[in-house]
Amino acid sequence: MRRNSRGARRLNQVLAVAGAAIAAGALAGVKFVDGWLQFLVICLLTLGTGLSAYSGRAFQKQAEGLPPQVLISHPHGDEPWAHWLAWRLRRSGYLTSTRPWATAEHQVPPPPEVAPDHELIIVSRMLDDMNHRPGQGPGLSRIARSRSRSALVLVTAHHNPPLTRWAGCEVLTLAGRSADDAAATVDARLHQAGAVPLPTYTAPHVVGEVEPRYPALGPLISNFDRRGASHFTARRRELALLREVLGTVNVTGDVRTCAIHGLSGIGKTRLALEYARRYEDLFDVIWRVEAAHAPTARASLLDLAHRLHTARDQPAGGTAHGDDRDPEQTLQQLLSHELPRTRALLIYDGAEDDSAIRQLLPDAGDGGQILITSVNPVWQRSAPRHRIALEAFTTEEAVAFLSDASGIDDKVELARIVDQLGRLPLALESAAASLRDDPDIEGYLRALEIRSRLAPSTRPEASRSGAPAWILSFKQAEEKDEVVGLLLRLCAFLAPQGIPGYFFEAAGGRTDLLPERLRVEVAHPARGRRIRETARNSSLLTGEAKLVMHAQVQAVIRKEMSVAEQTDHARAAVCLVNGWFPEDPDREGTWPQCVELLPHARAVLDHCRELGVVDENTSTLLQSMGEYFRVQSDRAEAERLLTEALAQREGLGGRRNSLVANTLVSLSQLKLLSAELLEARTFAEEALAIRAGIDGDRDPRTLESRMQLGRVLRELGDFEGASEAAEQTLLRLRRLHEPNPVKVADGLCDLGLVRWRQGRLTESVSLHREALHFLERTPGGSEPARRNPMAFVNQSLGLALLDSHDLEGAEQHLRTALDILERAGYAAGHPVVLSSSVHLGETLRQQAARFRGHRDRRSATARERSFPGEREAERLLAEAKHIFDEVLSAPHMNGDRDHPDRACALVRYSHLLHELGNSEAAMTEVTNAIGIYTGKYGAQHPYVAEARYRRALILKESGGLPQRWQDDLVTARKIYGRIHPADHPLIEQIEEELRDIP
């Protein structure tokens, strides 16, 4: 109670004086009253003395302006709760401090060196870690307290039975409370203990601070369905071991990795997800990675990177911009920098072997945790120290599990079921579900015996003992509701984990993708909920927003069907997944849904291959997946999928059909990215021929094919062919009834690039300016669909101005392109950003050369280099050097060291090195570039000519032998002479250099 009245203080003072007098008289042998009554009076007055002293100290602190001191003691791992509580109390007017303690060394927190006014002790994590029973254990010591200190125990999770006393202290439960309610409850208890906070003292100290996130809200970013976590009644020993193995967060400073391995159906995923559910308040990120297939795992991690980027950069109440970063750099940034600094739990579920995911594990950092589930026990490299082997239940554990899950106490009869089914948790869960519905054990055993005789021959992934139980549960659910059986059959052809609940909800808006009977039923929301609830009650399907059906259960259900039924349901499943898979996976906003559906797309396509199902849905799904992996720079996976899509579409409708043309264009774009230009040209030419024959020359799809062909021809050095394709495309785009402004700008830019390559620089600049003005005056220029063209046009215009020797204009447009890309969310390592950066570095180098009057820096004296123009040149060269260093260290450049983009950067970097006086390194880099270009394009490509021309200039200016640089100039002249007229600027420059030959 608060003691702030004057009368109370006076009474305490009187009691203190009287108590002291009576106590002194008693010691002297004076008796004021007889017997025990004097003893009682002394005790009462002594209590008054204590209260007076306590009140005196409290009021002394208040008079001095000092708030009460609150110490928050917590086990290692409960830092999020301690930091949040300290912040809220400090804002309310308390002086707070936190103190962790090791539960392995002390059952209760040891006494602090300086006793605070009040102590709050968080114990939930300790109860989990030490496997304590809720309650006052017989061997649990009491918390040491002085008269001046009150202690209150806080628990942050529900316990059964509820915990009321612990170590001699009162317990307050924060579980289930909102942040404001939890803070107010703790504040009220401190008031009851006599605390008098001073907000005016402490509140100014938290102004401007960001409030720590309330831990009970769970992780900030997660793909973990908390509602789908079932009641965990087994594996308590393994869960405690897992907690012990992984240790604590933010204590050891390194990533803890543990591999859980065991037979299929043993409960590996369930254990990992229960760990995530139980300790979710410790993490800012909980992310489950479908690790059975490396490209899918990579896509899932890229989705996590996108979520982190959005959560970090999105302003309050605003909308996050697109994140079009280079996928390879994004992944490396996530694994090397972002996750090591994040309290994250990653679950790599269903990993096949060590080598498949080792490159996808994050670096060591500030205490993140990694769980790997696999049937493979060999994880020495990824988890060298910590591995947990899950075994089947013992008979006693299996009976106890079945009793707890079914609610039946007859252990003898339940043991008969265990003998029949075996001791795998997955089979026992199915039996428990049946017994909850009908507790007739004899009837269940008879039905189980019948199913055992009829059970199909099992595949390697199916349990021989569990199959009868699953079949029985499936048949019982189907007998209750035929539509439930249809739902379960459809789910058997999808991926086991993460089946989207919206597949089967009217609110999803795509019930037209479901089989007719199921579509009609789920169209009514109440009926749809009953169907899903009945399926979950069978234990064959679990989860809420994301449904789960174990792979073994799926295998048994599929095996129950005839081949014709399997084929029908495989067709229905691929129709469902294809209908939900985004049609435009190259658009960044669709990537999260692509990642969510990739495992299901892969699973249903595998079943279709096995059953020989090929239709428009399978080919379209392959096409969409290939487009997604092309955008994500996984070229090998993209080519595999697109090639299969092409074969299917050709088999369905022949080679000359529109769908085949779509796939051919996608393959051409992929080959162009890989610098496989001859194949890119073949695909583009065939696609154009097909579309022109089917749709006509003016159809937008035909124009798209022609535009793609023009781009390939430009890269091949066939500038006449590229010019013809670009002119025809632009002409027809302008004549469309409703021309697309972005497509028209693309056409203008394509033709402008061809004119630039042809040396018609004035015309090139004019076309690029027209494209820029066209985009600028068109409404919606800030939309994401317009940002890329704006940046690309500015970059291309900068190239034309650079060769026109308008260096200031070139710099302006190249910097504008980089600024647009940065505001659009492009990372520094994206190929588009790298290209603009390379040309900006070249522009700065040429500006520096102009400031220096093309003098040889090595022969200039210190006095000559000290005037302002020379200093400006030094600044420009330093900036250019910094740009090239960043470009050449980007993953895109280092990942494929033979890519033409790297050669382009090396050619220009070599000239910069020469300007900086390092001619030897310059010769090495330009020679490497020539080797890359020759290997990709052949020795007669114009890119080879440009590189040899640059090498000749470096050799000539550095005093090399005339014969060497003359050979390079003559070779470059021959290459250019085959494709350009004699008045081409590059040919004129080479001729001028050749006239200097002695």
C-alpha cells in the first residue's frame, strides 16, 4: 500500500518510539504487563518500527527525487522479455536493470551484489530448460531476500496446472495478456509492494527510443502456421535435449545447428515445429525452408530476403517499393550479413544430404539457430557437433501416447493396437483419431485386421505397419462425407507441407479450379469449414491456414486408387496449382506466391510424369516455373523446365502453334542472358515465323518476337538485320489501335541502340530523347512497370552521348539511370545497375583525360599536376576506380567469370588502370577480356575488335613495340570493316592511329 499520509507517518513514529522504549525496558528486566502479553506488544511495536523505517527510506528517496530501483533477473534466453519489461517500467518511472543467470548453475537467481528495492524474476524459460514441474519442488531453494527487497516471479507461458508459488515467492502470469495489460499488471503489483514511481525522472530518458517488440506477439517474420501446431504430448525428452543442444540466443555469438534424423513418420518435422512454437518469443524470424530440392530452397530463402527488405525499409503506413535486386547478391547478402545479425530460427525441412544445402546455410553470427530434418543421418559438415536421432516409441511410450491422444485409459487394450500398428507416432495418431470418434477398441481391431489383409503393397516411403490405420481412417472419413474423401484424394497429389487453405475456400475466389463436386460444396463457406474440419478430425490432414498431409499418408491414399482414379486426381491437382500459379512470374510482386506454390508445382508435375499426364495445364505450369527461375538467375533449372514445356507443347499441338512460340521466346531470352547467341537467334527466328503465320505481322505477340530477334541480332553484330527488325517493330507498334507506351519506348530505345552501334550517333541520341519524352509525358510514369524503361532509356542515351563526346550529358543521364534504379529497389550488384556503373566509370575516366589535356601522367612534373584541372582529374579517377572496384567484386561478375558483362567491365577498367599508371595490370585485364569475348562470340565479333583497339592504345601509349599494337589495330580494322561503312567513327579512329606507325 502507498504510505503517503501525514497521520500514517506520525503513527509509525510513535510506534517506533514506544517499541524501542518497551524493548529497552524488557532488556533491563522491567515488566509493563505480565507474561506473553508483553511479548506480543513488543512484536507489534517492532513491526511498527520496521514499517516506519521502510516508509522513512521510501520518502527519503522520493524527497531526493530518486525512483525505486527494479532489478529484472532472467535466465539466458529470456532477453527479449527482460528488455521489453525494463523499457516499459523505465517509461513508467522506475530505474531498471537486467541480470541474466545460468539455470544450469543455480536453481534460483543468486543474490545481487547491491540489493534493489524490488526484484522481478522471469522463470518460464528456466522451467522449460530444466524440465521443472510447475510448482514448489521439494529440492528447490527459496530466494534470498533482505527486508528492503520485494520479489515477484513472472511466467510468460501457460502451465498446467497453473503455477502460483515458486521458491517462496508469488507468481504472476503474463501469458495471454496484451502488452499494455502486462505492463499495467506488473506496475500495479509493484505499487502494492510500496513502489512510488517518478515518471518525470525516467520518462525523458526513453524519449526517441524505439520500444522493444512485445515478445508475446511472436516472430516479426514467419511462414510458420501457429494455428496449425497441434497439442504436443510426446517427445518431451527430445524437446528438452533439442533446447539444450541449441543453447540460447544471443549468448554464444555463433549459429547453433542441429540435425534431427530418423525414419519417415517418426516425428522429425513435428518436433522441429513444436520447438518453433514453444520458443517463438525468442526469435524475430522463424522460417521453414522446403529443403528437399535445392532450387526450391533457394527460392524460399530469396522470399525471406524480400520479406526482411520490406519490413526494414517500408515506412510506417507506407507501401514498400519493389525489390528487384540481383538474386545471387540478395542470397549472399542474406546468408552472410542479414541473418547473422538477426535472431532467426531456420528449419531446413526434408533435406536430402549435406552437400545439397551446405551452401544455403547462413554464416555464424549473433546466436541464430538452425534445425535440419532428414532421413539421412550423415550431417558431419553442416551440423558437426549436434545431431539427434529420433527413434520409434517404446511400447510404454506408445501406449501412453495413444491413451493421451484418444482419451482412453485401458492400457491393456491399447497395447493390442500398438502391437498391431507398431510404434511410429504417425500411425498412432491416426488410430487415436478413430478412437476419439468411436472408442470401441474391439471394433477398431477387427476393422484394422480386415484392412491389414487388404492393405496395398507399400512403397519405400510408406510404413508397412501404419498403412492399415491410415486406410481405415481414410475410409471412415469418406463414409462420413464423400466430399471429404475427394479433398483428401486431391491433397495426396500436392506437397506434404504448406498446402494453402485458400485452395479450398470460397473466399479465395478460384473455386472454379476445383473438381465439380468439391467446387459446389465449398462454395458455401459453412459447408466448406465442416469439410475441412472433418478431414482434420481424421488426423490425415492437419493445420489451418496451411494444411499438412504426411508423405506416407499421401502414398497410401494414392495407392488405394486405381490408375484411372490417380490420373483423374493428378489432372485435377495440376489444374488447381496451375490456376493459382502467377501468370507473370517475372514481376517482383508475384514472387512470394511463386515460392509458396513451387513445392506443390514440383510434386504434382512429378506425379503427372509418373502417370503420363500431359495437357495444357502441365505445359503452362512448366513454362511459368521456368520463367520464374529465369528471373531468379537459376539458368540451369530454367532451361530444364522450359525445354520440357517446349516438348510437351509440341507434342500437344505440333511445332507450329502459339504456345510453342511463347516458349521459344522465353528460351531465346534465356540464351541471350547466357550469351549463347546462336541458339538465341534460332529460337527467336522460329518463334517469329510461327507467330507471323498464326497471328499476322501486326499482332502484339508477333511484334514481341520480332523485338527479341532484333536484340539477338544486335548482340551478334548483325546491325543491318537488327536495324530492319527494330524499324519494322517500331512502325507496327505506332500503328496499333491502342499503342502501349512502354512497348513503344522499348521500340525507340532498341532502334536507338542499333543506330549507336552503327555510328549514327545524332540519330541515336534523337531516338533515345524521343523515347524518354514519350515516357515522361505519359500518365503513370512512376509506376513500377515504367521505372525499368526510364532507367534503361537514360542508360542508353548516356552511351550515345558518351560516344558523341558530350561527357557532361552522358554523366547526367547515367547518374539519373542509377538514381531511378536505386529508388526502385535495385541493389548495387544487379546486372542493370552494374552496366550503368561501368559506363559511368568510363565517362569519368574520359572527363579526367580531358582535364589533363591527354598528357602522360608519368612524365608530368609535380608542379604541372598541382593546378586545379589536374586535381579535378585526380578526383574523377579516384571515383571511377571506386566504381570499378565495386562492379568487379559483385557476385554477378565473380559468379560467372567468363560472362561477357565481366569482359565489358574489364575492357574499360584496363584503360582506367593505364591512366593510373599501372599499364602492366591494364594489359592483363584487357587480354582477359579478349579471351572471354573470343570464347563466347568468336574472334570476328565487334566486341573483340573494341577490346583489341583498347589494347593497342594502351600498348602504344605505354611505349610497347609498334608491331604488337599495329597487329591489334589492323585486326580491329578488318573486323569493323566487314560490318560498318568506312565513315564509321570507330574505323576513322583506327585509321588515325595507324597513320602514326613509324
